Amino acid sequence: MTLCIVGSAVVAAVSVEPFIGEREREVTDWLDIGFTIVFVSEMAVKIFALTWAGYWSDAFNRFDFVLVVTGVLENVSSPIIKAATSAAGSSDQMVEGLATGLLLLSCPK
């Protein structure tokens, strides 16, 4: 699991917009989806094994839950935002800004 966390961090670090092309962006998007699937699977197995109450009683699991849900929201919202803004003729930077804004809004205060 540590390798997945490190891999996900590396993908996030190299996917900075000005430094990668369209093909590289597509690869990093698919890698991000793959890592998110791994993290969701891990969370589901833990919830199944510990039950919801047992899972939620651990502070680290609650933190992990917030991170996983945020990752899912990003992966679901990014294509929707990109499609909506490209139809309106907006730039990719605006799409990234909106996706980041949604991520920040989805985090608890």
C-alpha cells in the first residue's frame, strides 16, 4: 500500500499543467483513477472487516475516508468540469482551478 501512496504522490507531482503535454496528462489521469480504485478497494475491505462502527472509531480511518472520498470526487468532477468549460471555450487552467476549488470545498473545515 505504501507503494501506491508514493506512486499517487508522484503522479500528482508530475501532472503540473505547464510541464506536461496532452498525452502525458491522459496517462497521469488514468494512473490517478487506478490509484483511486486501489484506495477505494482498501477502504471497502476495511469497512467490511471492521464493520462501519469499527472502521469509523479509528481517527486514521476517518482521515483516510476523507482523502479517498475527495479523490473520488475529483475523478468524477474533473471530466464533467472539463467538458462543460471546453464547450464554453474556457482554458485548461480554469478547469484545473475549478477542480482544485471543488477539492477544497469537499474537505471538512
